[in-house]
Amino acid sequence: KKTTEINSWPVLGEDQHELAGNLRVMDDADIGMIIASPLFYQTEGERTFTLSLELKSNPGFSLKKYISNFSQITKKREDTVIHELFSSAFRIEYTSTTGWEPIGLYTVMVDLEKQLKATLKIQFVLTPAHKAIDVFNTEMHELKCDSSFPMIRFSLNNFAEHHPYSFLRETLLDRITINVKVRGFKALKMQNNIGPLSPVIPFQPFGPQPSVGSFLDIKNTNVFNRYTKDFSFDLEWLDLPRDKKGFEDYYKGYGVPYNNEIFKVGISALHGGVFSPALQLQQKFRLFNVKHNTEELVNKTTIEGVDFKLIEFLNKACLTDEVTVVDPYFKEGAVRLELSSPSEAFGHKLFPQVFPKTVLNNAKRFRKKLPLPNQPYIPVVKSISVDYELEYSENFKNESSGDAISVQVFHCYPFGYQQIFPGSEKKNYYFMPQFEDAGNLCIGLTDVEPGSVLSLLFQMEEKNFHHTLHEPAVIKWSYLEANSWVELKGREVLLSDHTNNFINSGIVRLRMPSEIFTRNTVLSEGIFWLRASCEKLSAVQANVVAISTNGMTAVRMSEI
């Protein structure tokens, strides 16, 4: 109810849809769904998020049939109907370092190919200019959800041409698949066989005297973890040889057949402090690339096409701890680039042998002069970035537990929230919050004694009293227990109702349950909540002016 001063309001609420602004006495409710997952912790680069929500049909409702019927009635193509219904169905926000950050542009695709199922594919892109997605914080994000993951909130758009609750409320969640693709990520920890390296300045990946087995370790558990589906490295080199044939010309004085393709690295993954597979079993990649149809070296190398049959990551994503925790020795979440060929590496052991021989040869008369060998090349990386893809799919038939939790789902209610997965142990998980009745009045109480009798006085607006032959809708009374409404039934509980189902002023007397529950989240915690409701809104019920506890009936006795 709005805080503007009014004399009365509909006791069970009323439809505000067709009322003018000055006649509205209630605000539009914000409802929706929150998905929390460690996969959302993406702090930089170009980030593309794709959430595939597989929805199954209720026995009495099918989204596929709804769209088909809508198409037939309006004589519009189904893809046009899908765009009309879903293009503005949601308001999407994510948890940032400053609060909830709105996402302006998103796309929704609907796949109706599966029988009795529909898949909503929601996609949006965050550019490097967008704020980083941060983990959920109770104070910052003004919710009391029990989660340490980043969140994305999907609120229903109350200003959409077709309100999305009308066609989404009966759909059931069957599976959620989260896919995240990131390009240009640079927040990496690195070390080689010499020691730690900084990615913000040029560095020697294999040290000042590389040899076969020299390595570069690249770590970030938020990139390399159990969700990693693919990754690639972009290496920008500094001061490569400018010879026409690259390394072939550069090393022509060594008497060894060097070329641009001979330098290769193997890839291994770290788990439990051990890199595997061993060097001889590793997948090999060229370290340097050349211009098309030439042998001239280019400054950029992309290492891609990693075979995940040879490597795997079993660790979890450390989220914010990845930055705050100092780890001098990498234990998990790292990739090793290990120099595997040529056997002479970059010639640092050959040079002391070749150079004096060449100088001695050239000093003799009548000898063919040999080219002086160049100093052995030391590779220097100017910058390094990683592109990667994470993916996880959660089937709602099986409950997650313990350390294996990768997805949490919350329903957003007008005055609170409820975690529906994992932990609710429901057979069916609705896509959107469920509301049993059309008319509701929630009353919050404190200091309620178990088993006591509560007397509520309802003062109704007299001009709205109705005298009618029609039976008013029956009012159901219930109380909130563990986020579920438990009906108060029977004469021993509903002792009396002198309002005649909210037609006139009167007292309602209720016996409280034997245990008072105040730990709920769909409404304010720490309060015992009662609800009066009816299945359909009725014009018979009056407006209420005031509600008071400890109501009593006074009888005036006159002396004769």
C-alpha cells in the first residue's frame, strides 16, 4: 500500500490495471527470479552470457500451445508472436560492486522443437566498459539471501504489452544451462621456472636461457576450473627477428636447421599440485606464426584448439579469493606452457661452441667466410590474454548438496524472496512465484503467544456496506510457516467472524497455532504473519479503514 494519505483501501486489494493514476491505491508488484552461480563471476573483457531455461509443461498449461493459439488467433507468425511476448518481458540486473546494475540490451530466443517443452535462451553481452560482476553482498544488494555467488535477477516487466506472468506463471523449470564466453581476459597470475612474473609489463616466458622443459605457468581459478569448456591464449611478442625467413635466417650461422615451425610448446593442467600429462604426451602447439604465404614472423600467436581429452580441471572457482589470497606455489587452476622443441631450444648452449669456431674459421686465409651467429634469441612477451568458455547445466530432478552447489535459484516476491533450489525438496519447480488466491490481506504480528486467542477488529467504511442477496466469497485464514501458508481450519481455530466475510465492521477471533513461526523470507522475518484471502476478488467486500488487535464487543445495558 502506498504511503500517501488515504482514508480507506480495499481490504483484499483490487485490480489496478484499468484504474487511472490518481485512483490507484497500490503499487505494481515486482516479482521474478534470481539465479546465482560462480560462473557469473566475470570481472573484465567482453563477456557474453547465455542462459538456457528448459521449461516443461504443466498438466493444464503448455507454453508451446499458448504461443500456437496466440498465433492462430492474431493470424501472426509464431516467430513474430515470440518476439512480441518476450522482447520486453524482463528487466535484467546483475550484482556489481555498487549494487544492482541494469542490463539494457538482451535477446530472448524460444525453441519449441521439443515435445511438451520449450527452451528460453536469454543472452546479453557486457563490454569491457561495463562494471564487473561481483559476488552477492547482503548490505550492498539489499537482500538477505544465503549465497556467496554472483547473481542475475530477472524481474517481470510490468509495462510490457503482454504481461509475462500471464504466460509464464504455470511453466515449470526442468533444466538451466549457463554458458559464459569471455574475450580479452588479462587478470592472470604467472610464474616460470625462474620465479613469479607480472602480466602488466613485458616478460621472458621461459627465462633468460630457455631449454627444453622450461615452462610458463598461467593461473586463475575463475578461468580454469571444473566448468571450463574451452580456452585459448593470445601472446603478443616483443622484438621478434625481422629477417625475411624469420628464425631460419636468424639462426643460419649456427649450422643447425632452425625454422619458424620448429619452436613448439606442450600444454598441461594443474590439479593437486601436479601438472599432467607429462611432456611427451602433451598436445603440441606452434609458438610463432608467420604471415600468409610468407615466412615472415608476425607479432601475435594464438594457441587454440585445446584437446580436453588430454587435460581436465577439477577445482572450483575461488571467486574473490583468487585476488586476495597470496599463493607462491600454484596448487590448482593453472595451465603450463612447456617448451618441447627443438632439442637445442633457442641455442643458448650452442652459441658458446659455434661462435669461437666461426671466428677462428673466418680469421684464416683462404677459408670460405661463414656468417657470424647472432646472439641466441630470448623470447619476450609484450602482453598475454586468454579467451575462455565456461558451461554448466543443472537438472532440477536431482538436488545439489554440499560443496557441489553450482546453481541457486530464488523466487522474488513483492516483500521478500524464497530459495527454491537447492534445498526445497520440491517435485516441481515453478519458473515464477506462485500466488494461490486473487485477493490477499497479510497481517504481521509480534509477541504472539502460542495457542492464544487473537481478536482482530475490522473497521469498514460505512458507505461501502452492501446489502445483497448474493453470498460473499468465503475468506480463508492461514499463517506462514517456513514460507508456506498453512490454513486455519475448523471451528476450534476460526472461532468467529462477525464481519460476514469482510462485508461489514466486526471482530474476527482466531486461535493461534501451538508454535509461532517467525523465520520466513517471503515476508519480513521476525514477524508472525496471518493471511486472509479469497479465490476471486469480490465487489461485495467493503473498504477497510482500520485494523486493531484485542478487539472486544461492548454491550450497552439499560436499566428499566
